[in-house]
Amino acid sequence: MCHNVSRILFCYSDQGSTCPYRCILDNDELAVVKYLNNPAGNLTLINEYISYNIAKELNLSVPKCGLCSISKETEVDKSVADSQFSPTVDNFGLAFYSKYVQKTAVLMHGLISSIANLDQFIKMVVFDHIIYNKDRNKGDILIDISLPKISMVLIDHTHVFKNQTIWDRYTFQQGIAANDYEDTIILEYNSDVYNYFWEHISFDEAKIFSLAEEYKRKLTPECIHSIIQSLPSDWSSLINPLDLDALEEYIDYRVANLDNICEMICIERRRKNG
């Protein structure tokens, strides 16, 4: 189902390269919307859509997401309309939204032990390696305090698939040829936020390999193909189909090498722990 954006309330111009909007959808839900021809380009929409659908397959804690449309009928609050981020006709069309999580706390050491779904952390680490996400930061993990139990929610998967928002088939071909499943760069770049959790949990090597087996069962080549094929044509038509084919092959390759990825993670944890 595609929602219409009824009203644009605010632009996150200082939080991320995509400058997303906080909006009200036609069902009165608050949502964060990333739109066509945003400052980071249209691959951001494809990255978000594919990452979200993979996350759903893996039962990760992510907000409700989906498709919406910005048009000339969309109302724009004055603070946005009077700014350089006011939507133009180039931004009209199909966009990606995630439901706005209203009651959140900043990730900090004192909250870790209170998180009810703390098992999501190691799931997130493996997920980040599947999608080659080296841009996980504190702002991408919301601590939802609206429920009886505090929970972590994962958001913002714009800068993924190795080359982030400028990938193409050559990026993926080079990654596969270089056996980039051995890369430690994801652990290194995400170390600030990962360390919040490493300091509060016991690392279980058997559990991470069990998780790899579970993920491989869920993310079959048929599953990944179905996700790629479900991309809205409004977006997929904007890029070379050979690049999309290469992306599918790249995700399959990383899933197939999950055991190797998990072995690399275990070796790095042993090294860190002396």
C-alpha cells in the first residue's frame, strides 16, 4: 500500500545527507520520509527499501516502513516552505517512509542493561555485515521508551552496500574478487556504537554461528531475488539493470559467506579481549 504525504512538518537538514522530512501521512501517522532527488541521490531509496525488507526477513527490530507519495497536493509547513529544503516538482513522486518513533532516549551505557531486546545487538552486527553497513552510529539505534519494556529500534540504512549511495556493478565485482567478506572495516567504523554493547554482554561464539545458519536459511537466493524484483519501477528504472543484477549477486555472495564473516568477527573479538 502506498500512502500519500498529507503534510510536511520539518526537515532534518542537519541530520544526515538525505535531508529527510518529518511528515503526516494520509492515515494520520507521523513518518520520516526520504524522497526522490534528495541531496544524496536516488540510490538512498533503493538502499533503504532493500535493507528494510532484509531486516523484516530476519525479524530485526525496525519501525514500520513503506512507500508514500509527495505531490503538489502535499501541504508544506511555513518553516520548510521558506527554506532551501522546500520540495520542488523534482521531489514529487514515490518516496520511502519509516514510522516516526516519538518517545526515545539517547543510547548510553546506563541504559544498556535495561533494554529488553538486547539480543538484537548481535543480530544487528551480522545484519550490518550482510548489507556492508559501516555507517552504524548512535543516531541509528533508537531507544524506544514508549512501551512497558525499553527496546532498541534500528533505523537509517542509507549508506550501505559497500559504496553507500554511489554503488554500481563494478563496485560489487571488485568486492567479490577481493573476498571482501574478510574486511574488518565494518567493525572498525562502527566500533564507537558497538562498544556500548560489547562492554555489557558476553560474546557467545556458538550463538553467532547459529545466527549465521538461521540467516542463511531465511535469505535464500530466491528470497533476495524476490526483494529485488519487488522494487518499485519508479526507482529501479532510474538505474542500469546490470547494476541491480550485480547488487543481487553481491548480497547472495555475502550471505553465502556468513560463516567466514562470523569467523572474522570472532577472531577480532578474541584479539580485542587479549
